[in-house]
Amino acid sequence: MPLSLNLPNRITIGRFLLAIVLFLLMELVCRGRVGFPWYAAFVLYMVTVTSDGLDGYLARSRNQITAFGRIADPFADKVVICGVLILAQDLPATAWAVPAWLVLLVVAREFLVSGLRGYLEGRGTGFAARWEGKTKLVVQAIFCGALLFYPGSRFGWVRFGLEVWLWVTAVVTVWSAIAYVRRATELLRTGADV
């Protein structure tokens, strides 16, 4: 079956391209700097993240849900969030706010849930995203947004918010992983599509 490049799928592909530009901006322009380059990274990040809701909304409202979109949309989310965390952990202006254990936690959770989804869907059992995963994405997106905003602003309240939100992000990431593991266990035990 050929790839359907409808509007929602084009937006998803556009998010991948924006993510690449964002990562280049972070690595090449923001490294060692504070101020304006980080505002540019923040704006680009916000466009990338907010377009996530647009492609899903258009796919549902136009009845244009495709297999490509079901795989590429959450994959794009993972690339953006994990990419920002990995690069921010290595950049002087943001490294203090992104401990290696948090990056490992987020990446491990994504591998775990993606592996479970692939295994279950390969067996013909649906394992679509649920509210736990959407909540996790929103929490991580807020953390990454604050992370990119802080070096441009240096507002004390943003730094404090980052310090608090780091722990919120860690807790919600673990909580969502446990929720998906429990769901996968139930599906494997019953053989049903929950």
C-alpha cells in the first residue's frame, strides 16, 4: 500500500524537519551562548510541539488516519522530546537542569513502551496511546519548553520552575511507564484488546 501524503502526514513530516533544524540550532548556535539564540530555539520548539495536536486533529476530523500517521506521529514526539533533552544535557547553558539519569529515564521509558506496542500490535492486539501517555507528553513538553526558554531569559522563577518540574517529569514518566506495563500485562494475560 503506497504512503498517503495527506495533509496530516505532511505536517508530521514537517515536524521531523523542524526538529532537525531545532537540533542544529541548539548545537551550532546556542552552544556556549545565552540570550537571543535560545529564544529562537524556544519559538521553533513551540511550533514543533504545538503542530503535534494539529496533525492528529486533522487526521481524525478528515477521516485521514493512516498506518504511517499512527507510527510517525508518536515517533516524532519522541524524537523532539528525547532530542532536546539529550542535547540540552550537553550544552553549557542547560546542562545543570538536565541530569543524565533523567535523560536515561525518559529514553528507557520510550524504548519500553515502543517495544510493548510493537510486540502487541504484531500479535494483532491494539495498543494505542492513552491518557497516561498524553499526560506524560504534556509534562515533558512543558519541561523542555522551560529548558529552552531559561537561557534566553535568566528569570529566577523559570529556574525554580525547572528545578520543580524536573521531579514532576521524572515521576510522571515512571507513572506512565508503569501504567503501560500493567496494561500490556493484562492484554497478554487475557488475550483481549482493551
